[in-house]
Amino acid sequence: MATFQNQDILEITQGASLLRIAPQAGGRLLSWDIDEEQVIYWPDDADWSQPAKVRGGNPLLFPFLARHFVDGQIGRWRDAEGVVRDLPMHGFARDLPFAAELDAAGGGVTMTLTDSDATRTAYPFGFRFEATYRLADAHTLDVALTTTNTGDAPLPYYAGHHFYFALPHTQRGETTLELPPTQRRHQLADASISAAEPGETRYTLDDGRILDRFHLPEGTLDRPVRIIAPGLNRTITIDLQRPGSIPWYAVTTWTLAPESDFYCVEPWLGLPDAIHNGFGLRWLAPGATETAALRISVAADT
């Protein structure tokens, strides 16, 4: 174990690449540095009394992501029998400790969360949820979310990532996001999902049309997502078509405020309130396992 911000964490290195991970804090990837420069953002003044609320790293979103509502109340969902249960926004995984196991070569870690008394009231299903991070090389990070239904009833879920990519807010206007052909949608105040509107394949990150928006592929995500940041001399490529992966449903773009020095690009398996509206809701049969994988590569612009 290493110490970071007075916390015991895991560090994984590959050449000039450094991952910091806190299994006990929701299996959180805290930061990814290359040549001592942040790729995944983590604040210097993080409040470790409530790590799930820190704006940074990559919170793991499970079993549901984003906002779900019952009768206008956020953080509630209704099951097929009509029972209403409390479940926090983005699910409970980011609030709970994960068990961690480093791989034999030391280049990666798999963290595991299973059902317990802490989960069954909100989500009465047997599950094993695993997050794997592995440095393929000094500029390439492989990430996988694996979900297994360990119970005897079909398991509903839609998981996702919440990557905080480091970017000075003054550089949003010169930083571009490239996407495959998509349609844009967003969540309305009544929890419903807006009608689809045509998306574009290129935006700048100061474009208000992509703030808190879901980009749904037209067909498959057959081209990678790219963040091109000339001010950082950096291009980040997110490959969402990995061998053996189930399909990602959408990519969400969001940031907190005009002065935030990060921008979030978030691969999701479903849309907010999918447990009620069905957009991306996945049902996993008893005993079944499936994995959603991606690869993030960082290259210096020349």
C-alpha cells in the first residue's frame, strides 16, 4: 500500500504512468498521471470524510446510474411488484468498500463488490460486481466492468463510468470532442427522457449543447471517442468496441461549473431512470456473467 492525501491506497505504475486507486472508497480510481501530468483529475483538497462526493477520479456507477425517481422523488425506484425502494443517485457502489486483488504482474487490479446487508434493502438481488484496471503500457489503460448474477432471479442493472478528465477550464473552447454518429438526448425535469435530436461528430467543450447530454450511437459505436486538447498537447482516445464486451448504450458529457478544471466523458450502459423507462436496462439471468470493456489511450500531439 502507498499513502496519498493521508490515505492508504494502491499505486500501479508502468514506465511514466501512475494509477492511484482506493478500493476502500467505492473502488475508486483516484487519478491517472503520465509524466507527472494528470490525465484523470483528482483535487488537491479532496474531502475524504465523504469520498463518494469528491469531484474527481472515476466513480463506479452501479447497480443503476444517474437519477431515478418515484412520484417526483429522486433516489427511489419501484420494482415489478410495486415495492418502492430507496437507492441513491448513481447507485451504492461508490459508497462501499471493494475487495482488491493485484494481478500477478502487478500491472493491474481487480476490485470486487458483492451483495450484503448493506445492499439488499435497496436492491434485493445477489450479485458480484467487479472493476478491473490494467495498464497495457505507459499510455494505455484497459478498464472492464463485470457483473454476475449470483442469485436465483433475473437481475436488472445498468452500470457506468464517470471519468473526470483533467482540463483547465480556460481551454474548453479549443478542446474538441469527436464522436461517431450519434443522437443527443437529455433527462427532463419530470424524469422522462427527451426526444432524440441529431448529434454532431465534433463539438468544442464550451458548447452548451453537450452539457449533461447523452450521446446515443446510430447503430454501434464503431469509431472511438476522442478528446483533442491542443493546450495540453494531448489526444485521448476511448475505444468502446473491445473484444468480448457487451455494447455501451451511450456516452454522457458533463461538467460542474464554468470554472471547473475537468470535463467528464462517461460511457454508460443505460440512461437515467432506465429501471422505469427501459432505455438500456439490462436483465442478467441467474448464473450469467457479462463484461463491459473499454480502452483509454493517451497520445502526445505532434
